[in-house]
Amino acid sequence: MSETELDNVETLADLADLAREAAQDDNTVLVFIEQEDAWFAVVRVDGEEDPRIFVSDAAAAARSSYGDVVLTEELVGRAGDSEFDDLDSLVTELEESEDAELSSTGSDDEEDEGPATGPGGVPVGPLGDSELLSEFGVSSGDLLDLSGEGAEPGDALNEIADALGCAEVLEAVR
């Protein structure tokens, strides 16, 4: 593990190339990105395979310049516009269902049940491959818990690094 300057990284491909350069042989490289204690991302690069990405809060990442690197079109909409159309219709159905419930109950409490989105329609909350660390002992559920409401990204990365056995190295590069 080492600290890497991301100033010249503009795309996920740039980040993956940088990770591959740091790899010994074709070993797995994990890149941790933390932005001002607002969100974190873990990018996993396995040799020449496509990078796997997990972002703790996609909407917060969308407001960050580093977020542009990890919030690729592939991550936000892997199957293209048709998948978004399906998602949009599902959201519309959920909103209509909520509106019907609200009008029948007269309560605003249920308004938070629908999927929240941030800038550019990017979902609020975790996004990506929550299984990318499972073979290292960090389950999908654990990763999602570390990304939940009220979770601190710095603390989450500390817990992840501790589980991976590299907490001391993470502290050294902070």
C-alpha cells in the first residue's frame, strides 16, 4: 500500500493503469479514495480485468472531482438508457404508490421511503460492487453497514484496512 497522487488521474482507465503500475506481477490492487470525510470508494484492479468499484455515497461522490473518476457511465448505468428507462418507470410507480398512500393516510412520514437521488440523478447511498472485498474477509453486508447513514468514511476505511491487515500502512499514508 502506498499513497498515490491522483492529480493526473482523470478517468477510471487512468486510475486502473496507475494501480497496475503499482502491482507486483498481476496481483490484486485495492485503491482507497476518501473525500473530505463525505464519501469513500474502493476500486479493485485484478490484472487486466475491468476494475470493480464500490462507492459509499454516490450522490456525495457526484459533487466531487474525484467522484468523476469512479462514477463512470458503466457504474451508474451499465446497460445504458434502457436500464434507466426501466428504473425511471419503477421510480414513477413507487412515487405514485407513495402519493396514494400519503393521500390515504394524510402523513408525510412515508416520503423518505422512495429512492433518493442527488446531482444528475445519481442515487444517494452506496453504489457498485459490494462483493469486491468478500474474498478478503469483508462481506457485502459489512461493507454496506460501513456505508450506512451516519457512518464516517474515514472510520470505514480504517475498519476495512484493519480487516485486510493493512491498517498501519493506511495510517502511514494519511
